Amino acid sequence: MQGFVVSVYDLGCFFGALLTLVVGEKLGRKRMLIIFTIIMGAGIVLQTASHNMTEMVWGRLIAGIGNGGNTATAPVWHVETSHPSAKGKAVVKEMAVNVLGFVISNFVTLAFSGYTTELQWRFPLGVQLVFVAIILVMVPLLPESARWLLARKRDDEARYVLRLLNDHDIEEEFEQIRGSVKAEQAAQGSWSQLLKGGLATRRVVLGMVLQVAQQLSGINVLAYYLPVVLHKSVGLPQLTARIAASANAVSFFLTTLASIFFVDRVGRRPLLMAGAALMAFAFLGVAIGVGLGFALPESRGPGIAATVFIWLYFTSFSTGWISVPWSVYILQNSWSFGGYILTV
């Protein structure tokens, strides 16, 4: 039941991302975020006020739909409003903000873990509404994507946005974006073209496989269940497990932030390959540590070793795999088919 309640949120995220494919280009970046944030807020309210498991599951599903729509929209909007030379760093900054939310959630749950009343879980769920309110207040103040405006022939508005975002002459960038949009609109394609082979298929598969591999590396499992894993599998006391998880979250945030300085210098492939090798090594160490912990229940050494290897996994993930698949997804897989921008 615990696994189902946790996982149904990701199921909602999946449906929200699919909805973005249908309505994202029609609504635009700002309206997408506003509408799906309201959906997410409704799900959070339902979870916080729930009195049975059915209401909790529906609340998580609805909140997931809202988050899925936002996740598929915000990084694209961020990159579209970034300078061409800073798009890689923009993706890393986006991921760093996500991890900062992970840090906050760890410390909130740590702070309320000692309560024995319903406040223990209602407050950590309800406090998410603070961030919903911030989004709803701030997004209307931000500029719409110039690319999206040009795709709707709203050239004057696009120029205005570019002037807001740049302190130099914007005509060259304006013409580059307009030329790119026209090329996309002129390319009449179909869904079958994505699967028939060639460059289009290669790019789509590359974006999809990297996104799938990112999740199959185990990041969400450990992020969601790390206190449980440290307590039940590694053998740490429950409070110690929560403190260790919170400390790991801070380290995760700092190493993600540090990758801003080398993500564009090292290159995408070396970061992915080195990160995958280190993550595999880290999981091997975790497996050995946990196994020895069960074999030697009186010894603290295996549990400490497993905890260190879990930290190594998060550090390795944060230096490349957290951002590079998104960079490929956003920068290489935007195609115009049948009037929609298909971001696979």
C-alpha cells in the first residue's frame, strides 16, 4: 500500500506530461504553468484534508497531473528565455532548484517526525501550498516565451520580451528565432516519420532513452525512500536515518549547483559515461554493505559503508545525470508535427 500511494503520484505526473503534448502549445508557457499549478494545488488540498486512503490516492494523482504538466513546461520555458550561450547552465540551475525543494522537504519531514498526531503528515503535505502561491503570484509577472509568441505571429510582443531579457541589440537573435520557427512550421510531418528511421527517429530515441535511463538509475526510489532504506536495510536508528537523509540532500544540492561550472566544459558524453560508472560502483558498494550488515548485525561498519556509498551515488548522479538528459531532451528534440511542438 505504501508503494502504491507513493507511486500513484508519478502516474499522475505521466498523465500531466501527456496532457502537455496536447494543450501545451495552445496555452503557452505562462498559462500552462498557472493552470497546472492550480491543478496541483487542488491535489495538495485534497491530500492534506483527506480522512481515508481513497481521498489520499486521488489527491496524489491530481497533484501529480499538475506537477507533470509543470515539469514538461518549466524547463522548456527557462531555456527559451535564456541566452543561447547559457542554455546548458540554465538546465542545471533548473535541476538545482528542484533539488533545493528536495532539501526543504527532508528538513520539514525531519522536523515533524517526532509528532504522534496527524500534524506529522498533514503539515508536510499542506506546506506545499506556500510554493503553489509563490508560483501563482510570480508567473504572471514573467515574460512569455519569445519563440512561442513568434510561432503565433505576435512579432511585436516577441521583440518586447527579447528587449526585457537582453541589454544588447536583439534584432539578430530575433531573426534567428523567427527563422527557426518558420523552418519548423514549414516542415510538414507526421507521427509515422518519428518511427521510420533516420535522423528524426535517432533524436527522439536518444531523448527518450536518456530520460528512461535517468529514472531507472534509481534516483526517485532512493530520494523517496532514503530514510526508510537507511533505517530498515542499512540498520541506522530512525532519527539518525532522517538526519543522514537530510545531510545527504544538502550535499546533493551543493554538488548539483557546482556542476554549473563544468557542465558546458566537460561535455555531455563524458559526464554521462563517468557518472554511470560511478553510480554502478556505488550501488555495488551499497549491496555489499547491506549484505554484510545482515550477516554481521552487531557490527556498525557495513551500515556506515553502505551510507557512504549511497552518498557517492547521489554525488555521481548530481554531476551529470541530473541535467544532461534534460539538456538533450530540450535542446535536440523539439520538432513541429501537425501544428504542435512535440517534445519527446
